[in-house]
Amino acid sequence: MSNRREGGSHHRRSTARPQPGRPVPKNLGQRGPRDFSPAAEEDDFRPPNPKSPVAGAKPGVVIGALLALGGILCLIVFPFLPVSFPGWTTAALIGVILLGLVVLFLNLPARRAGSDDGARV
């Protein structure tokens, strides 16, 4: 910030004196808490890459989920397509959804694994 004097020379304002009409800072010329910058630490931590949820799933679970979700998606999308489908298409898609739900239900575990009470997050 500079001011021009009459002689054309530049003059820098000193920051040690408060300017009239401006609030006076409390720590004039001192360092405050906002001036602190912590030292940069080199961190070698790299988060693990998450595995795909489909990679470790049972084939029956994947097939059941695809049938159920694919059937629902087709029921939503087909009416908006400009092609006319036969009348049994809706019944077949409902059957595919129910088949997918049955496959998912049959792949549920019969017993709980371990004696976990569910209190952990």
C-alpha cells in the first residue's frame, strides 16, 4: 500500500501506527494465534482400497439381486419406450422380481455367526 506525495516519490505507510478512523488491533506488531502454522509432517499412511462388494459375494446373492433389481428397473422403463410389448411382459417381469426375491431369501444364513450382541458399530 503506497501513497503519492507531492514530489512524485512513493512512500510506504508504516503499520506500527494506527490509522485514524480504523479499529486499532490489540496485538500491534506481535504474532497471534492465526499466524501459527504447524510444521508439515510427512505421513506414509495410505488408506486401503475398498474391495468390490460383488467380489466376495455368493453367486446366488448376486443373481437374486440382479433379477430383483433388473425386473423392477424394466417395469419402470418399459412403459416409456416407443416399442409395443406383448401383454404377458408385465406378468413375466413380476415373476422375475419374485424369483429374485425368493433366491435372495433362500441365501439368507440359517444361524447367526458368533455371539455378537450388535452393540458395536
